[in-house]
Amino acid sequence: MGGFVFRRVLYSLIVVLCVLFIVSLLVRIIPGDPVDVMMAGNPGMTEQDKEQIRQQLGLKDPVLVQFEKYIVGVVHGDLGSSLRFRTPNLGLISTRLPATLELTLFSMLIAVIIAVPLGIITALKQDSAVDYGGSVFALIGISTPNFLLGIILILVFAVEFKVFPASGQADPLYVAIGKAVTGQGLGSLGDSLRHLVLPSVALGMAVAAANVRMIRSSMLDVIRTDYIRFAKAKGLPGRVVFAKHAFRNALIPTVTVLGLQLGQLLGGTFVIETVFAWPGIGRLAVQAIFWRDYPLIQAVVLVTAIMFVTINLLVDIIYHWIDPRIRYD
Amino acid sequence: MDSLQVTNSAGDSASAGVARPKKRASLSRDYFAELRGSKKGMTGALILAFMVLVAITAPVIAPHDASSQSVYAQYAPPLFAGGTMDHILGADNLGRDILSRTIYGTQISLSIAFIVIFIAVSVGAVLGAIAGYVGGIVDTVIMRIADFQLSFPFILLALVFMAILGPGYWSLVIALTVAIWANYARLVRGEALKIRELEFVQAAKAIGVSRARIIWGHILPNALPALIVLGTLDIAWVIITEAALSFLGLGIQPPTPSWGVMLNDARGYLYESAWMTIFPGIALFMTCIGVNLLGDWLRDTFDPKMAKL
């Protein structure tokens, strides 16, 4: 176990290093110089001034030297500074990261809340109208791009019926919960949740749909096994057979892919945050691309890669712990 | 040795000339009969065929030029909401015909999807087959690159590529191809590992058939069903991601009428001109439904192992 974890962590570190290297390399070959972008609004700048700024920013150094400097910085918690905001990237990202995490986790919650009952019911009532409806739901969920769903939700629930706000975030969830716990009223929490509903549904629906299919088919597999037939044959009430034997085993395949889906949701935030003007790092990344703010792009990519790799790492370690037969060689 | 190879390949092509086409024809007839028997598969195939037809005949069937603007038609509502026959599905903020733009959008979406899938499947399959069959350092290098890519969200990868290459049609093709080739490489490699120890491959090797020929003649054909299934289902992913990137402003650039671009244009007019959103949205949604229905059917038919997922 120890050796496995060690190797796995080492491998993750290598992946992160590769991401860093490739991104910093690619950023160098982008046409359009960051200094030109930075100084676009200053017609008084001479070429000499720009040259001086390039020197100061270290843009004149060889790629490997720049990379080395960058790595040393990263290890010391310095992710460079944004060209646009003129502030450290780490600060920019850490103020926006909670919003992204909140959105991702809440979407996962919604995906699970929708998928588990629907997956189970469609399996238990196989070939019924409910089953058919569930399959149609799954098909539609998988086929609807998250940003399109987001727009439709805005159109219906914000524009037409005005039940949920169309965009933005209220108090961050942890702040709102803090307020609720310390007796400052539930208003803030309610407002936060209301803002969270539409983006989370838009983001989580595809995952929910995929999970409905998966839970349904694994439930069907389990129902047909000998031990379920035996449990029924020995006279256990259907409820007990379901709760003690079928349900838990049927969820295993889904639980094992939840980690991967978390990564998928994290990727989806880039689009959804833009649709809903959600102040997370996904939107920041998209804006940074428009601004040609390369240090910021690099920092966001690095942070996302670290999160993604960490999720994968945890998933692998948990698998290994649940089922020691799984080996990664 | 050389002569043996020649006779062998001659025999091979002779037998191919006689036996294979007949078998293929009956096989494809079987599948077609099965497709017709499946409501799901047939619906998907019909939707997709319709979209392809629309894309091909776009210049003929589109009532207007996709980017010609008209001050008089600005915000013209669709026919059912009190509009005129001139703009059946209404017009956008610049007076461009929504129907025509949606029709031309089909060209963009489908062409990108087919090109990306074609390149990604070809590159991925060949690299995967080489990795699996040749093994050793080649395998390690190719699969490490694939692993590296798979340990990364696709969309982020595509985003980074778009940032670097700059927005545009071919940058989009490159970015999306780079984002998914590894899937196919993995799939074919797995197949290659299984097949390379089988007797017929060993026999082919023993009589001196070249590596390239074994990969081309034995390994790739065996991986084909799984490739077709995965490739078809990925068409939906490519279409959605193209639309998403274009929607963000990082893909196809206005005024080119990609569905994503149209949806982005429509965002500011959700309140007043919802039709600007609705029609490209429906086109995008229906295409994905068609692809997924067909893909599901293919999976159930070709690859029962995957059917559960």
C-alpha cells in the first residue's frame, strides 16, 4: 500500500510538472507579446521602454531559465503576477476558488439526488412507462450541452417565471452557512442557495443523466444475481432485499466513477461560470485568455491541473483501499 | 522468404477478391436490417442523415445569405409569432435570417465533428496499434503521452490550445483532435495486446508478414467495431465542445454562423428576442440526440460488452 501510494504520488507530481512545462513552453510561442498587450493603452511608450519592461519581467531569458524561475516561484507559493490586475495570481485565484468548488460540489450533489432514485425506480419498474420516461430523460440530459441548458434555465426560471436569479453569486456558501449558524438569520443562506440552483442544475444534469443509466443497468445486473433470488426465496421482504442487498451493490460502479465525474464537472465550470457570471476560476480563465494575460492563464491551468490530478490520485488510492486486487503497474 | 511473402499476399488478395466483398455485403445488409428493426437506431440515423443533407444542400435550401444584414429585418419575429414568410424563424439583432444561419451552422458543426473524429480515430488507432503490437519503449512513450492527456480535463486542454493557436476553424480542429486522440489509442492498444498473442497473428508473423501489415490487416480490423462505437458517441462531444468554445468566443469567430456563435450573439437579447436562442439551440440539441441514439444502437449491436455503460 505504502509503495503504491508513493509511486502514485510521484507520478502525479510528474504529471503536474509536465503540465507546467508544456504550458509555459506553449505560452512562449503564442504570437503577440504580453508587453504589447499590457501597453496597448499607452501610446506614449517607446520601443525602448517596452524593451526595458521585457527585461524586468524576465521575458528575455532563455525558456529553460524562465521555467526554472517559475518552478522555484511555484514551490514558494508564487504563481507569478497577473498582467492585467498587477496583483499576485495566487491571491486572484484563491479568492475565486471557493466559488468554483461550491458550484462543482453542489452540482455533484444535485446529480446524485436526481440520479439515485431515478436509476433505481427505472430498474425496478423495467420496461414500464416510468422506465421509458427515465431513459428519455437520460438521453435528453446527455444530449443537452450544459451551456444551452443554462440559457434555457435562465430563459424559463429567471426571465419568464422570475423564481431564480439569472446570474451572479450571493454570499459564498460558507459565509452564508456561517451567518445562519451564528444566528444572523437564514436570509443570506436562502439567497446563496437561490443563486446556486440554476448553474448547478445546468452543470450537473449531464452527469445526472449518465448516472441514471449506470445505476439502472447495474441495478438490473444485481437484481438478476443468485444471491438476490436466494434472498427473495428464503422469504425476506422485498424492502429488506432491496435495502440490504441490491441497493448497496448496485451503487458500487457509480461510486467508483464519481471521482472522474468530479473532474468532468470541474471542466464544465469554464463554460457554466461564463453563462451565469459566476465569479469562479473558470470564468477567470476564459477572461484571462481574452486579455492575453499569460501568467494568469498559466496559473489557472496549473491550479486546475493540480486539483484534477489530486482528485484522480485520491480516487485511485480509495479504489486500492476498497479493493486491494486493483493494481496499477 | 521474400517469395513466400509474395505468394502469401497474393493468396490473401485473391481470397479477398472472391470471398470478402460477398461477406461484407451480407454483413452490411444484416446490420441495415437490424437498424431498420430498431426504433432507437433508426430515429438516430434519420436525424443524422437529415442534418447531413441540410449541411450539404445549405447553399440551395437557405433562403438568405447567412451573413447578409438588413436594417429592416432587425429583431424580426418568427412566422408563428407574427413574423413574415421572408424570415420564417425570425431575424437577429443585425437583421440576419435565423433559418439561414442555423442551416449554415449545420455545415460548421458537422464538418468539424467529422474531420476531428476522422483524424483523431486514425491517429489514435495507428499509434495505439503500434504501441500495443511493437511494445517496449515505443509503447511506453506513446502511452505515457496518452495517460498524461487523460489526466487532464479535455475542455481545459482545448481551451489552452485555443488560447495559443488563436480562435478559428482549423485551430478548433487541432485543439479538439489533440483533446481526444488518446481515447482511441488506448482502446486499440488494448485490442492489440489481446490479439497479438492469438494464433493467427503468430502464424502471420511466422511466415514473415511485416509488422505494418499485421497491424493494418489484423489488429485494426479487429478494433474497428469498438472504434466505430466510440467514434460515433464522441461526435456528440465534439459538436458540443465546438459549440461551447464558439459560445465562449474562443472557437469559430463571428460572423461565421456556428451554433455556438449564434447562441452567444443571442445572450444579450434573451428577454426580447428569445427566438435567436431557441432555433440554433434546437438544431444543436437535435443533432446530439441523433448522434447519441445512433451511437447507443451501434454500441448495443456491435459491442455488447460496452452495452451496460
